[in-house]
Amino acid sequence: MREIDLLTEFSQKAGTEIDPKNIKIDDTTLRDGEQTAGVVFANDEKIHIAKMLDKVGVHQIEAGIPAMGGDEKEAIKKIASLDLNCSVMGWNRAVKSDIDASVECGVDAVAVSISSSDIHIEHKLIKSREWVLESIKTSVDYAKGFNLYVSVNAEDASRSDMEFLLQFARTARDAGGRKKLEE
């Protein structure tokens, strides 16, 4: 089975539609790439990478984690101020202070990430599924108050119970979190 068929099947179960002709690219090099052992970008490198990604037509750049503060936050502020054609996103935990840090950077989008697997929920967060769903609602509502594009990420989704993952996706959708970039 092709990946797009799996994605379409999941989206149908979640009650959403995916148009394969309207897939957008969200590049995570500046955040996820820098989490690779031995990889550290200087701020001028981050800015150069952001400009190059914009030039090749990437629709959205996940610029980093504003809540880290310091140089990370300064680089994200600079990237957000570049007047790029693409959307600039800050990555956040489902925590208001993280979202505040993204807002301070001037990004137009936020990724709100929270664990969806029982092993993470029970042993990392030491919380419940209900707490996760409520955190999604609260953080999406909070971010929407700043007129931001909000994407909700299911952390550790590959180990998640499928029924809970569907509930997670529906909760994010119903709260106003979006998974596609709107024209």
C-alpha cells in the first residue's frame, strides 16, 4: 500500500479529507535537524537555511523552539522578520508559556506537540489520556487567541493506540488545530 493511501485511510477514519494534489511541505530542518547528534547551526546559518528553503518554495519552516530562549529565540525572531513567502512556525509543548515565547518571536504559526502514546502519557508525562485531550483544547484555544495557524503534533504516534490517536486527531480538529496550510 502506498503512503498516500494510508494517509487517506487514516484521514477518512478521523472524519477529514486529504487532497493529494494539495499537499504542502513543512520543513523541520531548523528544529528537528538540529536535534541530530553533532549538528549545531549558528544563527547566520539558520537565517541562510531559512532563505534557501523559502527560495525553493517550501510552504512552512519550523524555525525552532522559542521556549529555549537565548540565541535560539533570537534566530527565530530574525527569521520571522525576514518577510519570507513561507509561513514561519515555532515548535511548542502544549504549555501557554511556550506559546507566549513563540508569539514574542513574531511567528505566524505554532506547532503544539504532546504525547499520544500510552507509554509517554503514563511514564513521561505521568498524566492521563483525558489530560492530554484537555491540554490540546486549552493550548489550541490559547494559540488561536493570537490569530496563529495552529498545528497539533502527536508525539510518539507510531506507538499510540489507533482509537486514541483518532480521538486525539478529532480533538485537535474540533479545537481548531489545522494540519494543512491554507491558501
